[in-house]
Amino acid sequence: DTEVTQTPKHLVMGMTNKKSLKCEQHMGHRAMYWYKQKAKKPPELMFVYSYEKLSINESVPSRFSPECPNSSLLNLHLHALQPEDSALYLCASSQEPRLAGVGDTQYFGPGTRLTVL
Amino acid sequence: GDSVTQMEGPVTLSEEAFLTINCTYTATGYPSLFWYVQYPGEGLQLLLKATKADDKGSNKGFEATYRKETTSFHLEKGSVQVSDSAVYFCALSDPGNAGNMLTFGGGTRLMVKP
């Protein structure tokens, strides 16, 4: 099974709201990722967690706050977002982020469609 | 740095036509190559992959061969169906890059008409 689940599927929030996106995988993967995807564009990497530790932050504004409570869960906390943050947020996971010599396969969830009013 | 270039769409085909979506790459290391598909309103699904030169990835009638000499990974299908209508992303993962990051092409939208 290569399933990554994400909740909620859709989210509408105001600029003063605080909300969280959730991602879960039960494949024993040790790397988890957050991506942002705007319409008609490829996904853009936001954060990478490796063995539950934040390893990459692609200069993402602090209004996005990731959290990895355990090896199966990844959250993205949202606060004071702007309308331009409206996008599809994708979570992915991969088995072994440091697999020597071979690019590791990332498996994506269905995404959360976020609208900021 | 690494980059992936794929043909711009949309590509419009009739059902049962032959499909080719071109993908070329540049990489500093020896990358793994992937095709992902995104159906309307959904996330990305791994379609196929290849990890070394001359490997052929295949799935659901789609094929792509890792050509190191031409730095290409073109996607082909012999007979497309309406249900293949989606956006296709070519991507690479370079083990020389920290964090196993994926580098994506711009995506190619495929529209198949009955």
C-alpha cells in the first residue's frame, strides 16, 4: 500500500483564522514533505522532515508552521494567511531520505484545496 | 543546477491515438527519473520510474526509457483513452542533492477526445 492521506480535502479560511492541515502515512517512511501547488504549475517544495526533524525549509514565511509529532504524522499550521496563499497543498512521503546513490520515490497524498478570503 | 524540460501543452489527441510527451533533463549527479500524473482535482500519482540508464519504466500501458546519452525520458502510450486526460509531470531526483528533492518539469496537459 502506498497511501498518503490528507485532511481536510477543502478548507476556506479568513486572514485572521488559525487552521491546521494534517497528513498521515503508514508505510514506515522516514521522510515527509509539504508542497504548495498553484494552478497550472508544478508543485513547489516548502518543507522536508527527515526522521521527524526539519531538514529543509525553502524560505517559507513564518505564517506556515510545520510539525512532525511522530514518524507517521505531519501537520501544517496556518496563521494570518494572505489570499495569495490560496493553493493546493500536497503532502508526500518517501522511504529513506539518505538512500545512497539512488533517488528515493516520493508518494503524494490527494492534497488540501485551501482558499484564503 | 538540475532542471527538467517537457513539451508544453495542451496536447489534444483522439481516442486510440499514439502519445509521446517529450522530457529532457540536466543533472549534476546520476538521477532517478519519474513520471507523475495529476487528474483534475486530485494529487499527484506516481505513474512510472527508472533509476539507471536504459531502464524502462512501465505502468497502465505507459512506458518511458531512461536515455543517458540523450538525457531524455520521453513518455509514450500506444493507444490513449479519454480517461488518460490529465496533467503529466516529468521529474528527477538527484542523490547529489540534499533532502532527496524532486525537480519537476512544467507539466503537460493531455486532452483525449472520444
